[in-house]
Amino acid sequence: MPIKFPFSRRREVTSDAWTKCPTCESQIFNRQLERNLRVCPTCGHHFRMGIGERIELLLDEHSFVERDAGLESGDPLGFHDQKPYVDRLEAARVKTGLREAAVWGIGSIDGQRVAIGLFDFRFMGGSMGSVVGEKLARCFEAALVERIPAIVVSASGGARMQEGTLSLLQLAKTTAPLGRLDAAGIPFISVLTDPTTGGVLASFASLGDVILAEPKALIGFAGARVASGTVGEELPEGFQSAESLLEHGFVDAIVPRAELRTTLSRLLRLLPAAPAEDGWQAGADTRAWGPIGVLSGFAERLGTAVSETIGIEVEKPPTDDTAGPRERVREDER
Amino acid sequence: MTEITLSASPPSPEAIDSAWRRVQLARHPQRPRTLDLAALIFDDFAEMHGDRSFRDDPAIVGGPALLDGRPVMLIGHQKGKDTESNIVRNFGSPHPEGFRKAQRLMRLADKLGIPLITFLDTAGAFPGPAAEERGQAEAIASSIKLMTGLQVPIVVVIVGEGGSGGALAIGVGDEVLALENATYSVISPEGCAAILWRAPEAAPTAAAAMRMTAADQLELGIVDAIIPEPGEGAHADHGAAAREIKQAVLASLGRITRLETEAMLTTRYARLRGIGLVREAQAPSQAGLQEPSLRRRIGRLLRLPGIPRRPRWSEIWPSGDDGTDNSEEGA
């Protein structure tokens, strides 16, 4: 082992200050890379981006407020491969400074409020387990309640194997709210970045009203390894690229990173949420809606601590008369 | 969900053995397939073909059927019996057009208001380039989304392998039943072993670690009930297996149809939303983690707004009768 002198910085400098572009192999000075939105100035290769950088890129300054930051994964299966799942989680937390592979919150783009979810691929490959699924479902539900558009910027290898079928069912958990967004007339924009594969692509990410992708991003159902292993044939080059998806009609546009914010802003203006009738308010009491009302009365009998989790103000239900709120809404309808 | 966190340890040799035996049974070549069961369970079954867009995928079969004299829609994966039929059926691994055929039949069931019954038996959706080109991921995603909103009862039966997204694409239901020797997993044990163990021969270990047997899935709350299999397994006696399945499906439909449509959809939504282990840290200062109570989880769902009524178009686009805004447009 070479002796390391604290003063000899030459080695450090060469490894830390420069990044080699995997496409054109040019050496890029890191600060230049940051300034250029992590895009290679020579060939335009889009490097992966962290959640913080992505928020700075897309949202108005200081507009982002994270929701449900405290959600953490458990180990429902007691999963142990080469390493216990809990150790892998801990290592990912230390490496990324994040609690989980996805973050969601409310922010604005040119003053237009959106509910936005973002992935970080560095956290266990951006894989979707119970917590990531929960965060996205809550993101969509917040969009529904507040009647603001939803945006998700995906970067994920797919469902998280360490949580077994609980991860698989997150595909359904994150997809179910989208049907409600359809019925309520709320737009959802899906942004696919490098890489978006597996269960994330096979659920909400493919179901955007508008789907955008970053140039050359790897986007596909089966990871290339799985595909070539199963099919046993050489796969054509670039068959899982953003460009290929555009050609086959599964992506609306390929947007270079520098234009992503303005594109989103434009789309938000072009595709506003459907107007709702006057009587309807964001976060209004929902118990007028069919049998949900009955169940809701049941929930109230169970207790009142029901409102804080999606972070919106909800009126406190009356303590004794569960029929009260329903009666009130019926009056509104008349 | 109850507290199901276990202390993590590698699966024991006995657990590996037992899990792998189940996987073998779920993949047994003589296991009854969807079309075998269709003939044994239903009074009548008319198979429909094609996705009306590209082609017919023989890896998924479906069509209207009569269950005890009442119409239902049946959709299931179809594996072959021998090499030749397996090539035709692509070993039960659907292409996108298979899922789109399923969606077409689901919409028909929805239109006519007849319950949907699905049989899951696939190693997974086919991952080849042709499937990618035609949007495998989109086909699965839109199928899942469609099922979450279908206004008819859905009973899902895992009869063999429940392989990942290809199974879930027709596997979202009000009740999910599993045959005793069926399996359900997020990835094939071979795939999991290749990625996490970097050794395909670790597949039995991966099978045990993923807890993919029907009994495990029941414990995790993914499966609602287990259908017993005769003797050595369903492959030994198709007739007996079919009788058990029929009985279980009828019982399940009886439970679901007690609910009104809106309540059924709310319950289906709540069921999906409740899946998974999520812990909520109280505050950054408090290290203690707490699982949100069931009460809070139910409450969260019920606080979602209903569907607002849209305003009349005349309010959004006032007609030119008052002769103000649209004069510049000309004729």
C-alpha cells in the first residue's frame, strides 16, 4: 500500500476533480460539469442527477417543500442475500444522505404549483419498495386533493427485490390513484431519465398524460441482462433508448436537460387541470361521495387522527354526530 | 398489516428445500392450465382471440363463460403441455398484445357488468426486443390501471407461477386466491439469484428468501385465501383441483357481490394502498420509528376527494351571443 501524505493532493485532485465522459471519453472538469447541468459539453451525454440538483433545475427557487420526509423502509421479509437488507438500506442512506430512493413534495414551476416526485438512482438503484410506492401514491393523492398537476421524474431499476411481492404490488398501488386523476381531470406528466426500467416503467411512469424523456436515456421493461439471458439472442443496439421509444410511439418528446424546465412550464400552461364546479373546493369534505361516506363515518367513530398524513388541512369531524357532515354536503348540493 | 418484520438471517436449509419443492410443483408440466380448468369449471366457455390491433397472443386466453349458469369473463395465462405447444404458447409468457387482448375483454366485462375471473400462471412477461418495441411496460401498466377501476367484481386465482409484472397485469382483484402449491414473486428465483447472489445456482435460496410460496403470500396479506390441492398436487387430479377452485371462486364472488359497486371500488383501492411496510419517523429528533396505525391508514384513504362535477361548457367557452370577445376572429 502506498503511504498517503496528507499534503500530497495530486492523487486526490486527479480522481475527484475530473470526470470521464463514458460516451466521448473526454475528461470534464467537475465544476464545469456542474455548471453545465451535468451534461457533457463535448458530446451532450446526460450524466445522472441527484434529487437536489433536479429540484434546483426544475422548480422555482425555494418553492419546494418536501412531504413525508420521515417515511422509512422496514424489512418485511427478513431478507438476507449476501448481506441483510437492513444493512444495504443503511449503506444507501450513508452513501446518499437520503432516507429512501424517492422524495416527493409540493413546488412550483414559473409560479404554477405542482405535486412532484423524484427518484435518486444512487439509492439501491432507485428501486421501488413499500416506501417509494407509498410516497408516489401520496404524491398523486395530493395532486388530486389540491387539484394541481402531478410530475414524476423517474430513475429506477424497477421493483425492489428485497421486499418481494410487496414491492411488486407497489406497481398497482402507484397506478390506482392515476385512475382517480383521470376522473377528476388532473394532468400527470412523466419524465423518464437514465435509467428507467422494470416495475417503475411497467406502472405509473408509462402512464403519463404526457411522457418526456432525456436524450439517450436507457428505458425498457426488462434490463438488458434479463432480456439477453431469457431470449438468448443478441439484442439490437439502442433498442431500449429514449430515441427508440419515441420512434415506436411510447414517448411524446425527447427533451435535453437545459430545456426541461421551460418545456414543463409550457406544458403546464397548455394542459391545465380541468375546471371544477364552484361548489367544489380543494380538500373539501368528501363524504358526499357514495358509500365512501358510510365508511368515513366508520372511520370517524374509530377516531379523528386522519388528516395529517397528506399534509393538508382537513376540518376536524364533529365528535358526536357522525351524520352531521354528510347532511351539510347534501344541503350544498341542492 | 400486522408487524411482520423478522430478524434477517439467511434462509435455513429446510426452508430452502421446502420453498424449492413448491416452485417445482408450481412449474409441474402436468399442472392444469387455464384451458383445462375452463373446461372443468365452467358450463360453457367461448374463447375470444386478438387484441384488435396487432395479433392474437396464444400465451393469454380469455372469453365469456358460464359459472353455475351465470355469465362471467375468464382471462388466464396459457402454458403448453409439451415442447410443441409450449412454443406456440411461448411458454406462457405474454407479449404486449396478450395484455391488450386481456384489456379488451376486461372492458367488455365492464360494459356488460359481468364479474371477471383471472387465472395466473406465467413465468413472467416476455422480455424480447419485439415485446419492447410494442410497449411491454405500457401494456402491463395500462392493464393494471384498468383493473383498479373496473366496476365489476374481480377474483384472481394464482394457479401456478405468479411471475412478476406479467402476472400482476391480470392479477389486480377484489380477492386474490392461490392454489396451495402456487407461487407469486417479484422476479423469478433464477433472476433474483443472478442479480443478488451473482450465481444462478442460488435460485432455491432466492426462492426461500423472497418468501414466494402461497402460504408466505397469505401471511404477507397479498393473498386472501389458499385453495387446497388434492393428494400430491393439482397435477395428480385435475378434476378435484377444478372442483376446489370452483368452490373457492363462488365463495369469493359471494363475498364481493355483497358490496355495492362504489364500496367495492373503495375497498379495492384501500386494499392496494395498504400493501407494504411503511414506517413513519415521528420527528427528526426522535429516533423511534412507528408504523402508522390502521386507523390512520383507513382515514387517509377516506379523505380523498370524490369526483368533482365539471362546469357547463357554456361557462368555459361563452357563446358569441353577447357579441364581445370573438369579433376579431371574423367568420
